[in-house]
Amino acid sequence: MEEIRDCKGRLACKGNAATGFVEAIYKGQKTRTTLPVGETFTIEREGVVTKVIRISTTAFKIESYACAA
């Protein structure tokens, strides 16, 4: 599984583009899902929004930005 990092370089989650499996672990809490091609998984943590989009069976597209305070 590849590491997916947010715009601040922090680990947001891990994912496998071939299977669509995405897992986010934060402070002992695990969230897991399987994304079909074209679907999005959104993680909001500590003022940063990270969107993981499965664009094909070989790649994810990552969009990450800090929220305005």
C-alpha cells in the first residue's frame, strides 16, 4: 500500500489503487473503505482537508488544502 500525505506532508492514509482499498488510522481509530474507480474518500483532520480520488486501477489523485480559520 502506498502512503498518501496531506498538503503539510503528514500521513493522511494508505491506499492500494489496484484494489481501491483505503485505510486511515488516527489516534487508534481505523477507517477502511474500498473505492470504485471515480469515487472519492475525504479526510478532514486538524484544519486540513484531503480528498483521495481513485482515477484508475493504477493511480489515486490527491487534493489537499488547509481550511481558512
